[in-house]
Amino acid sequence: AGTSYTVTFTVTGLTVITQSITPTAGTATASAVTTQHSGAVNVVAFTGQLSVTLQAASGNTVTTSTVNVVATIASGTGTLSGTTTVAAVAGVATFTNLVITGTTGNFTLTFTPTRLTAATSTAFALTVGAANKSAVTTQPSGAVYGVAFTGQPSVTIQDASGNTVTTSTGNVVATIASGTGTLSGTTRVAAVAGVATFTNLLIAGNSGNFTLTSAHTGCTSVTSI
């Protein structure tokens, strides 16, 4: 489409006739993801955004098409945000700010043009985002005055969706949130693969109910139950 061709008609004994022809792309019937994603990090816009081309049955781009193309998640657990509906320009819908917020793992996206056959992206992996919060994933138990807890707490560093940030090695500091007493033992622990495991916490103080708060720089603190 868009390329000019010359057709020659030859009849014996007569003048040769030539005709220039420029075929058109035809009517849009389908779509194709012509630029795949790259750099999918949780809660961060893809570093490489996708584009979808509207095509005729021949596979030629229908440059006159301006229909809307809607992006949705086809597989994977999460929410797609950004500008998910884009109008084609010269037959190509170019997405600019798609973001997935969800559980790390494999995803595919579907792109559906108005009244045309949809196209699906290749599979890609959503990787964990930046450390944003923490969670007490093992609660303290067996607290006796002046004796190390029989069940020591552990705290997991997470991104905004609750995925463990396995690259995190930051310090997590434990303090008493409620209750009257003194927390001792090793109250500052460095995370290993995103998890800070306390080993010898104990409380000296009045008997009664206590909660502990664990804080990690740059993250929302978390309190034990």
C-alpha cells in the first residue's frame, strides 16, 4: 500500500499501453502489537511503551484509521492504569504512560480497537517496585518478663502492592508501641532478602498487653498485634 506500480498492456501489432496504479491499504479488519513493552516495574510506567497498528487483511497499515484502542490486562493479577484508551494516528495507536500495580509475575495485555479484532502482547514479567511499607509476617509470642520471646517477630519489607522487596538490606528498628516497660535484645536488625528476623527480643516491665512497632527508613512503620 502506498507504492506505485506500472502495468504494461501489450497487444501484437498495436501500441503498448502503460498504466500507473497506487493500491490503497484497504479497510481495517485487525490489529497487531507492533512495539512490545519493556521495563515493567510495579507502580512505575513501562520504560518502553507499546504501540498497536490497525491493519487490513493484507497486513498493510490502514493509515486513514483513527479508531480508539483500549488496553486491558489479559493475564496476571493487578490493575492497569495510565491512559488506557488511545486514538490511532495514521493507523497507529501509541501508548505513553501505562502502569501496572499488582502482584509480581507474568502478564499479557490485550488491545481492543473499536469494531476490530483485538491483539495481545507477548508475555512479560512484572518486577517488584521500590520499598514502600513493611509488614510483621511473624508475630511475637511467648512473652515472659525478662525472658526472650519464645516466638520472635520477623518483618518483611514490601513495595506498594505487598510484594517482598528481596533486594532490601535496610535496618529495621523495633520499639514498644504500647505497654509500660523496656525492650531489649538486638532491637536493630538488617533485612536479608527483604526480611528482618529478630532473634532475642525481651521486655522488662509491668505485666499487661504490649504491642511493638517496627520501622524501616523510607517505609511506613508497622505494629504487631
